[in-house]
Amino acid sequence: MKILIVDDFSTMRRIIKNLLRDLGFTNTDEADDGLTGLPMLQKGNYDFLVTDWNMPGMTGLDLLKAVRADERLKNLPILMVTAEAKREQIIEAAQAGVSGYVVKPFTAATLKEKIEKIFERIAA
Amino acid sequence: MIQMEQHIERDETMEHLVDKARSLVENLESGNLYDTHKLLGDIYAARERKLYEEVGKLTRGLHDALMDFHIDAGIGEEAQEEISKISDASDRLGYVIKMTDDAANLTMDKVDEAVPIADEIRSTSKDLNEDWKRFKRRELTPEEFRNLYQRVGDYLDGTEVRAERMQNSLNDILMAQGYQDLTGQVIKRVITLVKEVENSLVELVRMASSVEKIAGINAETGDSVEPQEVALAGPNVHGEKNVTVVSGQDEVDDLLSSLGF
């Protein structure tokens, strides 16, 4: 399982990376926004994307839309982990095809639950 | 206090205008054109002077607020030197980002150090416990017992060292939380500046309108500009106050499940 973590704050990337490691996912890479993340996704054979929303360069929502519009990437499961907490934003992300949405600040248990739920749905 | 002074000053201006107007009428009625023009000039000059005074006061106020912010760091002795290098609000906020970044990374470094130690203690305890239980059931050979005896001794020595290392990590984590105090003070200063600037701007608008009134200028009543909504709202700092914003993960889940997720 190869996972890409996209967030402009290195500490948040590190937190997510550590939580994923505790969940048994050790093969992770990092990118600091959509502009650097998208080419990695296109080349890297990733199985899962965890992305923030508000980032300079290219936002997580734009990255989400770009992935869904890419023929080879469109089925990639995407978990959004963001401080954006407006209802209309969550709806926007859902309409753009996000697989899960975690609002910051979050707990390790929440992240675990959402990731497991996404994989359960894929398996089903 | 400031408001009171403004009223008194304005009354003086009005009295001054009324006096001038009376003389103006008197001079007009007696056909004294020379003094009439001179009075009109005086009135106009007084109006301009008042405007310049008010704008000057405001400029000074803004300048003072910015200077105060720059000079008066007002932070504990240790941080004083660090802070005095910071010359404006964005630098200060940059400093907040740096402090929080350093503290977060230090904390995570220390966690990374402590977690394997806890793992070691757990796995060694587990191994020893299995043999200890066999010992209690009298299943150990003398050779195995001597081995266990040695391992328990090593474990106790090792645990003392490990516990000390964990304690050090935990203390470092505790100390790293000091960033909250320092960044909190810096942010409070920035908030104070923002409020001062806001008050000064409100005062400028108020002064401008009162000067316009005195000068008889009709302020253009253009369409009030709606503040442009920021595309992204960022962290929900107001908690549950706002109904357009979710207050936590439970509400996110409810909303998504209502959308068929």
C-alpha cells in the first residue's frame, strides 16, 4: 500500500505519516501542495491519497478534481484532512468525489476509522 | 474621552463659523464687499485648516500605533532580544509559525525517541513474564532458571536507564510547550495593533464625514461594497457559534451520510 500525503505544513505531514505508520502503512511519500503532488501521483503508482484543502499553488480541492478527471487516477481513494469546516465546503468536496473527510483537529482513532471505512467500501 | 474632546472642538468650530457668518451678513447688508470676501476667505481657510488638523491627528495616531508596536515588545527577558529583531506584524506572525513549527517538531522527535523505548520494555517484559510463569509452575530446568535470573537482573538495570531516558523525553516535551506562552503574547500584541488600526480607521471615516458636513460636501452615496468572501474559511475558531460551520467530526459524518456516504 503506497500512500501520498499532501499538506503545506510539514508538521501535519509528519503527524499523518506517524499515524499511518502506527496503522501499519509504512510506504508513504509527501508533497507540499497539489502542484508537486499531482505529478507524483501520475508517475508513482499510489494506492491512496491523503490531502489537505487550503494550500498555496494548487489546493486540495483542485487536486481532487484533477485526479478525478485523470483517466488513470480517477478511481484513487482520496481522504481529505482539513481545517475547512463549512458545510458548503464539505458538500463541495463530496460532489467533487472525495472518499472521506476528516476535519482538523482530529484524533488518531478518527483517522483510522475513516481510512478503514474507505478500504471496506473499496473491498465491498 | 476622545469622543468628548471631539464634540467640544466641533462646537468651537461651529461657534467660530456662526460668528463669522453673523459678521458676513452684517457686512453684506452694509454693502462692504471687501470685508465680505475677506470673511468668506477666512471661513474657507478655517474649514481647510480643520480638515488638515483632523487628518494630521489621525496620521499621527496611526504612526504612533505602528511605532508602539515596533518598539514595545514587552516580553520576558529571555525572549526580548529575539523579539526586538522583529520589526513588523508579519515578521511577528512569521515568528509564531517558526516557534510552533519548532515546538511541534521537537515534540515529535521526543515521541519518536520514547516510543521505541516503551516498545523495548514491553517486549522484554513479555518474554520475561512467559518464563516467570513457567518458573512459578516449577517448569524451569536449573539451567533455564540461571538464565532467567541473569535476564531479570539485566532487565532491571536496563529499565532504570530506559525509564530515565523516557523521563528526559517527557520533560523535553513538557518544556517545548512553552511556545504557547510566547506565541500567545506575540499574537495578543498583533491583535491589539489590528484593533488600534481599526479604531483609527473608523475614527478617520467619522472625522471625514464630520468635516464633509462642516464643509457642506455631499458624500457620494455609492453602493456599499459587500466584503468579498474569502474562498477558504480556515480553522473553525468560533466553535459552535456558526451554523454554517460544522463543530466537529461527528457533524461532518452526519452531513456526509445525509449525502449518501
